[in-house]
Amino acid sequence: MPIPGAPPDLSPEQAAVFQAIEGTREHIFVTGRAGTGKSTLLEYLAWHTAKQLVVCAPTGVAALNVGGQTIHSLFRLPIGVIADHELDQPDPVRKLLNTIDTLVIDEVSMVNADLLDAIDRSLRQARQRKDEAFGGVQIVLFGDPFQLAPVPGDPEERAYFADRYASMWFFDARVWDETELRIYELGTIHRQHELEFKQLLTAVRHGEVTVEMGRRLNEVGGRTPPAEGAITLATTNGTVTRINTRELARLPGAKRTAVAEINGDFGGRAFPADERLELKVGAQVMFLRNDTGGDGRWVNGTIGEVVKIAETVAVEVDGERHEVLPSTWERYRYSYSPATKTLSKDVVAEFIQFPLRLAWAVTIHKSQGKSYDRAIIDLGPRTFAPGQTYVALSRLTALEGLYLTRPLRPSDVIVDDAVRRFMERATAIPAISASAP
């Protein structure tokens, strides 16, 4: 009998990677283009593994999305460059780290080399296995370096990385000089189905866009966008706030504000939704998580229009009206139980709010992991981060849903040289053959 709320069954290639994780002690990097089901596989792994598994992520929101804990909280690491500084490990942390069989790090592309080396050193120290990479713990990494990059620090931190590492990226951490990282690349794209669009996205991902490809994207994107029902994906928070504030002010009627209920220690203000959600009837909104009722009425990223605000919020999606109730996001913390000698994952905080956000516009960064049928891509005067254009374009389910505020230029397609070097020299194993002898 299926478990309520459990993730769906895996595709053959996802199942093969699951078996590779579950059946070996190898360090594994699960990657793949946008929409290939990395998140689905991670969720399935968390539900079905027989190992003592801990999930963590570099940011609070990323950790919430995967039901894990932030790296810094889990390991009690200081913020900033850690280098060779002494690591303080209270007894509960040391005991917890000793119980882990497999450590999963999601959104690993945002983890810098210094932090990954600190994780390695923490595990060796806690487990008193100084000569074994990660203290004998299996490391499983999820992410796509063609999408998200580690955030550069101040000039001193940049100078530190330039002196010590080939790059800031996780794959240039020193620990990989001592152990192997095996790569499994998911190849089946579940978000898009048109061959032409898949080929265009692959070219953008790898920075290999031809003149003809650019012309095709601009031809489709140059059409007049629809008056409603399309979301704008922009490069900056300022642009997004301006668009959402302007459009909300244009609607008649008074604003209604839903204030989130926050219980426990949520750790700063890295909330998964707005603490104060301002809405009006007629507002364009985006759902921030899948329908937890199990009916699949909406998914994370679905766009709708507010048609009534009362104790619940009524949202119309494709002509169908849905009553939306507040959702609860739980913040977890792992702990060690001396009685059972096992890990437990405890809820330490709750954030309760309607799973909605104003959605005339959203930043490209916050669109990560979401799918849209139609979107207006606003790259501003220029793109400024590797992978930014690819992330924006790959949110779309079909080429026909693409609208551009200006034509794409070759300078908009940026691929980090370090990523290109790593992915070219690595032997990416097609996931479908992962279980082959």
C-alpha cells in the first residue's frame, strides 16, 4: 500500500541511481539538466533508504524544501571562510556525526570548496578516522553547476580562494584529491517534451548557442506577451518588487494581509513564504508548494488569480476555483538518541502561511525548481551570473510559452569556465546504465 504523501515511483534511470546510492559506499554526484527529476529522486531516497541518512543544504530555504537542516547548523560551523581554524564539536554534535551512514547535500553547486573541506574535516574529527575521506561517511551530492553558483564573498575571501583553490566550486575541494566522486547524470527531461526546445535549452546550458538558435529563440520570444496569466522572471529583487507593487496597486479594493504564524526557533528570517502576505481580489499569485491534499490540484509554481479572500483564499486556476488553506512548513534538526543509538529528525519550528506569493514577477533565482507554461523573461540591461539565462528559459514547459522583454544576446549566455572544465573531464555515467554490470 502506498504511503500517504510519499513521492511517486521512479523512472528506470532514477531507480538505477537510487540503487547505486543504496547499494554502494561510493561518493556520488547526481546531476542533470533542469526538469530531469533530481528533486524527485532525492525525496524518494529520503523516504526509502535503509541507511542512517541525513539531508542538508547550504541555505535555510533549500533545507526547508528538502526536509533537512542547513550545513552550518548541522555541523555547527562558523559563517565565512573556515580554512584550518579549529572546529568546536560539542558532544551532541560529535555523537550525531558518528551515526551517519550517508550524508546528502542538496543544491551542492552553491557550496564552496572551503565549506566542503570543512565538512570533510568535521566528519574525520568527530568519527576519529583522520585518514579516511569524510570519516567513512558516504557523500551524495545533488545539483547542477550549470544553474546555481557559489556566492563570492568579500575581496579577502576571493583572494583566499584564488591562492588556495583552482576555483570556489565544490568539485575543486581538496578532499577530492584523496577520494573519487562518481557522477550520475539524469538524462530524461520530464518538464519539456518538444525535441526542438530541449535542444535549444541544452545549447544554452553548455554555452553552444548558434546564430540560428539565437534567432529562433528571439523570433518566438519577440511576440507580444499575453495581458494576464504570464509571470515575469527578472534578474533583480528591485525589478520584481516594483512590478508586483505596481500591479497590486492597480487593482480596486483594499489590501488584505495574512500574517504568518511562527512557532519555535526558525533561525533568522529565511522564511519559505512572505511573513506578511498582501493580497487583493484579482491578484496574480503563484503556489509555493504542491497540493498537500493529494488531489494534485496545483503544483509548486502553478499560477492563478485570487477570486475571494475570507478565512481561506479562493484561487482560480484554468477556470477552476480552489479553496486554499494555510500550509505548515516544518524546520527540522537532527539529534542522536543514546537510548536507541539512532538518529532522529525532530521538528524544532513551524511556519504557517498561505502557500502563495504575488506572481506578476519573481526573481530568476527564486524560480529555481518551478515550472511555468508561460513566462516573460526580463534579463535587464545584462545578465551577470553564469547559468542565469539557462535557469530562466528552462522554467518553461514549452517554447511557445516564451516571451522576452528584449532580444537575447550572445553575452547573455554565460558558462563558468571551471564548470566546463569539470564537466568535460568528468566521466558522466548515463544514469540508465548505472545498474549495468
